[in-house]
Amino acid sequence: MYDLIRKPFHEEVIFNKIAEYLGVQYIYAEPENLADIELIASEPEELKPQDLLVMPLEWVRAVHQAAVQVDAELILELIKQIPDSNFNLAEGLTDFVDNFCFDEIIELTET
């Protein structure tokens, strides 16, 4: 073992470490149209505690408790209750769960 990559794992870091230790070079495909470029360039908005105000306090507490218990399945079930109009909130929380960022969820729901 020559190095350490901490959670949450980021694809770019893993590929850079592979390149560093194995000397590989990556060839990336070019996007074929403008829509592909926009999808690649768009960064998800950072979630803030006030983004949770659209949900009932009991729901926020349930998400917090599920994050403390590292219960990804329960958090994903709770995310399904988010209205479609709050897509960024649902997407951001899902991204946290997918990347094992339970500490971030706890921090977000503490206030």
C-alpha cells in the first residue's frame, strides 16, 4: 500500500492515483453536442440548511436520525417524500447517500 484515499471517494482522485502509480494515461471522448457539454459542466448546487425548510420539521428530524444511524435505505425512502418542485434537494441528498456522506447530512439537518 503506497497511498490512501479517504471517503467519500471521488472518481477524479482515484483515476489520478492510478495514473500516478501505474503510469497510465487516459483518453477522454469529446462531447458530440452542446447539450452534453452543459451536462458535464453543470455542478450540483450546494445544499444549505434553509433548503430543508420546504419539508416538515418531523421529516428533517427523521433524516437526521437516519443519518446518525447510517441508514441509507431509510434516507432514500424519506427523499421520495420531497416534492418534485424541490428536485435539487432530492438530488443533493441522494448524492450524499450515494457517496456515503452521512456526516454532511447530519451537519445539514442539525439546525
